[in-house]
Amino acid sequence: MNKALVQVLGAVAYGELKAYEGAKAEAEAAEDPAVRLRHRTVAAEELRHHKGFVARLEVMGADPERAMRPFRGPLDRYHGRGPDDPVTDAVMAYLGEGVADDLLTWLRRVVDDETATFIDSVIEDEVGHEADAAADLRAALDSGPDARARATRAARQMLLHMAWSGRTGAAPLAAFLRLGRSHELVQVLLGGHVRRMRAVGLVPFGLPLPTRIVRRAA
């Protein structure tokens, strides 16, 4: 049994469970029927992903609950952040979807064919989730003259929040790095972050925007 892969699939399976719980809560809180339906659809897809990764662990002869257990604390802390202002929430959702997509895209390269096929089906769903998150963020960035500055701060906050969430317990990213080819993983994550931030007109890594860019965006 590949213990490193079991750890990664445990982290991913629990992450998908948290994504399901988040989408379900969003659906229950939504007042607009269309928004409620959208979140219900996402919740159903995330639950399918969770069950699929659990099934892959079982095929490998691993105990899914045991595989997920080390990641409960860090991922509960990460997803336990309370609601913030709409701009910050939109940034967190957009970049969070992006990190998840990049991790899965990289993971499919280093797993067996059957697991890779399942991951492909997950990525098909996640592409839509990320597109929705990008649309939400673009709308939030147009909500006020200071929205882009707030989004820049929120991007920095997300990086710090990820680091803080993984300060104790098993950090999901560390599990991925133990699979090997870590330089490729780092390149995928950094490249994905830069590309997504530029796609919505923000400076990568939440660095302060030059004054002329802020004025131009206002």
C-alpha cells in the first residue's frame, strides 16, 4: 500500500466533505431560488466527490476514516472561518477553488489510471465551480471604489489563513509533497495562483497595487 497516496486521498476526501457541508449551508441560507439551486447542485457534486475518494481508499485496502482523521483539525480550522465582507468571501472562494483544482490536476499525474479517471470526472465539476467563483468575485470587485484594495488584502489573508490552519496536525499540502515531484507541485500551485489573480485584475500574492493601477481600476 502506498502510504503517501493514502494520506493524500484522505486529505482530499475530507476536503470534499467540508466543501459539501459548505455548499449545503450556502443553499440553506440562500433566499434567491436560483442561488439556492446552484449551491444544492454544487453540494451534490461535492458529496459525489467525497464518496468517490472514499471508495478509492477502500479499493487500496485503506480505512477511509483513519486516512481522513489527521486532516480534520487543519481543514476544520480552514473552513471554520466565519463569514466576512462579500469581497473577502469572494476572494477566499475563488482562490480556494483554484488551489483545489490545481492540486487535483497535479494529483492525476501521479496516481493509477483508475484513480486518474475518477479525478478527471471531479475536475469536470470543479471547472464549473471555479467559473462561478470567478464570476462572483468579478461582481464583488465592481461593488465599490475600494473593492480591489480590499480584495488585495483578502488574498494576503488567505495565504496567512492557510498557514495558520495547518500549524498543528497534518497539513494537507505536506501530504502532497511527500508523494514526490514536489518541484512540479510547487510550480503548478504558484503558476495557478498568478494566472487566476491576473485573470481578475489583481496582483499575485496580495502584494500592494501600485497607485496608478488602483486609480485606473477605480
